[in-house]
Amino acid sequence: MPEQVIINSIEFARNSESLHGKVQVESLDRLRDLLFSNSGALEYTLTGKRDGDGKFFLTCIIKGVLQLRCQRCLGAFSYPVSLDSELELVEHDPDLAAEHGLTDAIKADPNMDVLALVEDEVLLDLPMAPMHSPEDCQAGGNFGQTKTVKQNAFSALAALKTQDSRKI
């Protein structure tokens, strides 16, 4: 279990603080269940700021490489993580706040778990069905299916007409 990193999100943003750290992938329970391998680490930088309108923001930068499971061949492939999110801190409903602006919003928290925030951001970035590119996949580009050639319906009718005319 990783050591928790707790911040007061509003004070962190108000004071324009910055925090840099590294977390082992194996310690992120929700993420770990979606991976091929739990090896590796993610580096993160969290920076607080206040804009000219008095709104508070957290900028979250995450870098690393995850080992995902390809949904075609079930083999491992490297998935580079390179996130740069700007999150507005809101006192009330983050969904309502996000509807009115172009930024993502999260609820301000005097006891915000930074590693949970990092894990949330990575989970949101993962593809729904991770796959190798067709040329790199062990299952091949045709997904195990044989290629069928569809015959034009009018060609089929012409062939039938030709067969009928030979019988007369």
C-alpha cells in the first residue's frame, strides 16, 4: 500500500504550490485490475493556480508506460501515458460546473488524496478496448476471419440469365 499524499486542494491552489512524485503501478488497486502486468511506475506533477477570475485550478501531468492486454490477441502491449489535465476546483456539484465551461471540474477537498486523483486521471485516459495496431497484433489484421468476396447482385442475375438462355 503506498503512502498517502493528502493536500488541501483549495489552499494548494491558492498558494500556487507544486508537488512531484512517483507511484508504482502495482500500488494502484483500481488500475492494476485492468493491466496485463503491474510493472512500472507513473511520474506525476500536480500544480495549483488561481486565475484572474478567482477560480482555483489543479494542473495534473502524468507520464509513464502501462502494460495493457490487447483485446484481439490477449497479449501485452506498451501503452504510453502522457496526460496534461487542467481541473477546476469547485465547492458544489462538479458536473454542473463542467457544463458551463470548457474545463473539467472536480470537487474541492480539504483532504484530497493525490494518488487517487492520479489513478482517476489515468483510468479516464485508458482506451475502452485496447488493441495492438492490426499489423502488430499476433491475431493478425483479419481478426481470425477469412476474407470473403461479395458478388455483385447484378452479376449473379446476369449469370443466371446466361444459364437460362443456354437451356433454350
